[in-house]
Amino acid sequence: MSRQRDNLPYPPRGMDRIDAARYVGVGISKFDEMVADRRMPKPKTVDKRLIWDRVELDMFFTDLPARDEGGNRIDAILARAGNASAR
């Protein structure tokens, strides 16, 4: 049975390993490494298939540190807002 993809302008909610790696912008080996060290989520299981949830990928991606920041972007914004209100 061949897998057909639709041509809708949005990514699917569930993705296989190759599509999940592509979605977050890394190669498959790097994606596997990131799943193993918990920088990316573990997949869900549907029968014997492993499927990554796009929403979880988005959440984990948001938590990755930015190049110039030590934490995630939201924490940095909140920290700056807290420092500004303390002045």
C-alpha cells in the first residue's frame, strides 16, 4: 500500500521520522540524537508505526536555546520584562 500525500498548505499533525527531522530542520541522524537526549520528543505509537506529533515538535523546538541566549526564547522575554519592571 503506497502512502499518498495531499497537497494541503499545512504540515500533517503526525509525521514519520524523516518528515519530523525535515520539519525541525535537521538531518535524520541529528534528529535521532536529539530524541535520544530528549531535546526532541519521543514518538507516539500507532500499531507498529512511530509517529511524531507536530505540536510536540513545536513545543520542544521552542525550548531549544537560541544561539545568543542561555535558555528558551519565552523565558528570556519574561526575564527581560521582569528586569524592566523592577527598575
